[in-house]
Amino acid sequence: MIKTDVFDYFAFLVLAVLLATVVVLIVLVGSLPGKIAASRNHPYATAIAAAGWISLATLGALWPIAFIWAFIPPRSNPSKNEGGGAP
């Protein structure tokens, strides 16, 4: 028969804390591009936030793209600028 003692319970507690920390870090990293885009009033903030969350399902493949996209301002349309485009 297996006997559990205080060290076994302590090991389970440490494991639970580490697991909770990993989950919290994953959630924070997944939401980071969307929060940055929203704070910068990016017009595609919801799409950036979605890309950040979808990157969790793709093991982070889209996360760098969403992170960079959050910092890049959208291009203005040169035809709408005064004197900048064709009539």
C-alpha cells in the first residue's frame, strides 16, 4: 500500500501552482496583441485580438504577426489625400 505524507501533498501543491501560472501566462500572452491594438486605437483591433487568440490554437504561429500588426498604423489611401493621388 502506498503511503502519502506531507511531501507528496507539497509536491501536488507546487505542481498545481505551476500549472495555474502557465495557464495565466498563456492567457496574458494571447490577449497582449489585442490589448496593445485597442490602446493604440487601431481600426483593426478586433481582428488583431482574434489573431492573438487563434494563435493559441496554432501553437503561436500567428502571434508574432498579430503582435507586429498591433504596432503598425494602417496605411492611408493616397487617392483620398489632397493633392496626393490621381483624380
